[in-house]
Amino acid sequence: AEKGVDSILQTSAPQLVVRGRSLEWVADLDLSVRVIQLPAGKDPDDIIRADPEQWRSAVANALPLIDFFFVMHTRDLDLANPDHQQRALTALVPIVASIKDFARRIVYTTRLADRLRVPLSLIEARLMDVARQNRRATASSNAARFQRPASPVVPTDPFEREDYLLSLLMRFPKLRERAEGTMMSALDAFPELRDDIPTDLKGVFSRVENRLLWQSWSEQGALGPSDVAAWLLSLEEALRPQAERLLQWQDTPPVSAVAPLLDVRERVTSIAQTMRQTMARRRRDEMKEMSRYVEDEQDQKQLARKLQLVLDYFNVVTAPRRSTVFHDLNSRREEFG
């Protein structure tokens, strides 16, 4: 086992449905769990004594927990039937949404779309719905728990920063180069990390809606669609509200009326630098976690070397930065002569 739990023995799907509610902690802890399927009514000890080879085969064919859920919830369905597809979606989308690790969730999102033979965008839209429901449930739970707070609680949106960056890039598309250049600039001194730390904005955005919107926007060209209204109408219905919200964003504080482009460029640079720090911090933490489970000495050395590079990069991108205002003022002066 990679983390804590090796396997769960199951003799029938109904038993797993009953136990499934108590297995939510497995997804929460991101444990590595494999399910060994046994004949109905058979005890593991009986199989081991009667037929060791059958037991070894069962262990070898054990499925990762999420894969087993995929099999369990689709084995009796006709996936060409829309009603059966809907039943599978209802059962499996919340399971995929519960996967905390971003990379694993993306993998299983794609697998679910392939297994059910539905568009990937449909799965992603359903995942967005589940995320919204979870946020509302959490907010309601917190409100009930703290009915009389000592002071007003100001809600914080973990995606607000990237929402604002995407809003600025959609309203001021010529600043795309500034954002991408900022994300990439510090990696010039760390070429070995180019495959480890995302710099493409699609890879940087965490909110599913933002990734899909940026992909669709970028497909229209470097400056986005020439007809934004037509582009909005072409979007999946689930994405349209977020796109409209970003395009109608109310800047706080308002963009300077005297030097609007200079103001927006500074905001884009600042947000991109902060998100660059977030990417570096995430990769640093992932590699520290990986180092706890690597046993091979050679792999340990390679991982330690890569981790040191990530730490050095993290120190560079988190160092206090110099304002770009004077540089931009000089550039602006040169532009106008």
C-alpha cells in the first residue's frame, strides 16, 4: 500500500453499497485502496486454504477503489441507453468529485467520460454542479453552527484571484503576453523544472470553468473571439454564467481613468506573480510528500535533487518584488516619444 490501507475484501456489490458510506474517509485521505473481489459467500481464509492460486489471482486482479466503483455502478447498465447513462452519472460524478488530488481527479474525469461515452464537457459541468452544492452545504452548515458570530464573517472565494486575472485578460486581451511572460520568466534559470511547474494559463487555473473558458477563448486566436457576444452564445450552458460574470466584472478599486492600461498591466503582473508562487508552493509540497514514500536510494537522490531545485525556485518567486510601475512608465514614455 502507498498510504495506510492495502485492500478491502468484498464478496458482493450490495455489501459495498452499505459500506460505501463508511468509505468516504478513504477518498478524503487520498489513500491507496484496492478492492479484492471474492465469490459470493466465500471467506478469504477458506479460499486461501482451498485454492491458494485462486487467492493469488484475486489479489493480482484487485482494482483501485475508484475503478471498482466504476465497475460496480455500470456492470448491469446498457450505456447506450440515456436513462442508464444518467443513473451512472448520478452515482459516479460525486465519487470523482471527492478525489482531492487534482491530477487524479482529471484522470478519472476523462475515464468516466470514456466509460459512459459522453462528452468530457458534460462530466466537467456535472462536477461543477457537485462543487457548487458542496460549497452551499458547507456554507449552510457553518451558518447553523455559528448563528451569532461575534463579528461579521466575510466569505472568501479561493478562486477569486484567478477569476479576476481571467476577467482582466478577457477584457484586455493584449495583456495575455504579459501574464504568460510573468508565469514563465523565473523558469529561465531553472530549465529542468519546465515539465514540473505549469506556466500555461490553462494549467494554472484551478477552477474547472476557468480552464474550459480559457481553452475556448484561446481557440479563437491570441486575442480571443472577434465577436464576444456570439462566442458567449456558443458556450456550453453550464459555462455561460461564469463567462458573463467575468466579462461584467466590477473592478475594486476602479481602474485608473488617467492611465488605465498601466493600472491593468500592474494588476495582471501582480496576480500572475502570486499564482506563480502558488504553483511553486504546490509542487514543493507534492515533492515533499513523495519523498516520504520513495525507498530506492537512487530515486531518493534524484528526488532530493529535484526538490532542492523546486525550493530554490520557490525562494526566487517568493522574494519581495520590485514594482514594475517605473519600468512601465519608461516604456509608455518611449511609446509616445
